[in-house]
Amino acid sequence: MVIYLTFISLGLPDSVFGVVFPAIQEEWSLALGLGGLVSMIVISGTILSSLFSGWLITRLGTFRITLFSTLTTAVAILGFSVAPSWLWLIIFAAPLGFGGGSVDAALNHYVAVHFRAHHMNWLHAFWGIGATSGPLLIALFMQFNSSWRTGYFSLFAIQLLVACIIMASFSLWNFHTRKSPSPDEVDALSESGRIGNPEGGIRGKLLAAMAVFLLYGGAETSAGLWGSSYLVHSRGFSIKSAAVWVSLYYAGITVGRILAGFLSFRVSNKYLIRFGMITALFAVVLFLLPQHALLQGNFYGAPLILLGLGFAPVFPGMLHETPKRFGGERAAKIIGLQMAAGYCGSAFIPPVAGLVFQQESTGLFPLLVFVLSAGVLFSAEALVLFSTRK
């Protein structure tokens, strides 16, 4: 429950800056590109901390990383709330990204090693709850004529409360540390399928795994970022209606991960990922159906929900399989590399897609998501092949 709560707090600030930036822009008369600069610094800090997460976990342990990162994120959010100029937003963006990336990788490794697959799916569902709640909390404060700063300060208070709960839970983390498998126990655990020694070439498996995360990060973020533009410019939706469908896309991811958690009692991660990506590809095919009298109204928005449901099991399922595929000793470092690849996909693929849409048409959106989703499915199947080959 402490880890679930931490993931809610991790998701809270992730979706807030885009909501408040119009108010920030108006207050300081900023150019639109400066908002992208802050976002880029946050993502860069996240990528950097993910790359070093394996080293940090080995030396500091998950509890210390989680506590320190939560406090770092809280200080960064407090800095946003009291920033006297946009330059201070850029300064505090670095610790916000670094704190979020390190705790994300550390907790994903901890759950992959110590808990079953349903907990990993539900963990990321709780992140979705936080990501959904952040903008709603900000909107609540701004609705009552409060400043965006008040909203950020409320996020700081929540983050500080979570840090206190983490500190109070120290004995629980020690329990799992004592229960961690020793090197002598790894072979016994591998027989039950909980943690496996790697088979096949490490390089091939690592490249395939990083390709999954790179392409999936680009697909998930591109669908959320450009789905609204596609519905408005290519399917004639109103801006308000398109925004609702994009919100339902994220709700589909959250609900899908809750369902995947229950299904994981009977179905392995391999099959959940495979069926999920086939579902996502089917959703894109629905986007491509030509306009028809029978396909009116909200038909072209509904595939976004199906797309979210299909995407849902990929990220948690891949992370949970890491100890089994690469071995317990390598898991922390490999998880950090995989997550860094996912963040790179989220950071760079959507902007490039936006440039293409600007030059051509948003009608290419389904083709983009189809190519990325097909790449995820192909890379995931290649990873399964590398993992089972002697």
C-alpha cells in the first residue's frame, strides 16, 4: 500500500505543467517554446536518473532512494509554487525530473523482484490515478480564482505527507530486504519461474527489450498528444469533445492495467502483451475506416479507449519479466536502461511526428500509431524468441 501511494504521488505532477502553462505564460508573457524547454529538462533529468538507477539501487537501497527522491520532488514542486520568474522553473525542472526517474526505476525493480505480476499492473494503474488527479486538483483551485501557485503548493503538501509515510514504513522495507534472495537461492527460485537465470544472448535480448520500450513510449505519448488534433482536424470533432476522448484514452490505460492485474493470475505477461498489442492494432484499423453514414458521431473517438486498453499491459508486463529474462543480479541495471529507452521514445518521437503532421496532415496519425504498435509487437516477439533460445 505504501508503494501504491508513492506511485500516486509520482503521477500527480507528471500531467500538471501542461495544464497550468497557459496561466504561467499569461503571467510572465512567455513564448510558447519556453514551456517545451521546461518539459524537455524534466524528461532529460528523468532519463539521466534512470540510467544511473542500477548503480544507485546497489549502493543506497530502494528505501533510501524512494525517500530521498520523494523529498527531492517535493522541494522541486515547492520551488515551482514560489518561483519569482520563469528562469526558476527551469532550475527546479532538473530535480523534478531526476527525483521522479530514480524513484520510478527503483520501485519498479523492487516490485519486479519481490511481488507477483498483478501488483506490477496495479502499481502502474495507481500512477494513472495520480496523473488523472493532478490536473483535476489544479483545476479545482483555479476554479475558485486561486493562483496556479496554490495548486502547486497543494501538490507539495501531498508529496511531503507521502515522504513522511515512507519514512514511517522503514521496518517494512527492512523486512523485504531480509527476504531478498541470496545468490545461492537464485537457482532454486528460477525453477519456480519467479527469478530466472538468463538463457540465450544478452545483447540480443537487451536490444529487443529496449526497442519495445522506445517504440512503446513513442506510441503511448503520441496517442495522448496528437489524438485530439487528429479528431478535430481529420474527423470534425469539437475541441471539447476531442479532449474528453483523450481523457478516456488515459482512463482506458488505467482500467486496462487493473484488469491485466486480475488476468495475470491465469495468463502470463507474454500473452497479455501479445493480445494487448493485437488489440491496439485493431483499434488503429478502426481509425482507418472511411467515413460512412453508419459511422457518425463518436465512432472515431471510441478506438482511443480500445487503444488505451491494448497499451495497458505492455509497460508493467515488460518490467515484471526483467528478472526472469536477465537474472536477478542484472535486473536493477536492465530496468533502468529499459525505462531510459521508454523516456527517450516519449521525449523525441512525438515532436518529430508533430513536425510531419505540420508539413503533411494529421490524417497520418493512425499510420504513425500503427507502425509504432507493430514495432512494439515485433520487438516483444523477438525478445520472447531470444529468451527461449538455448
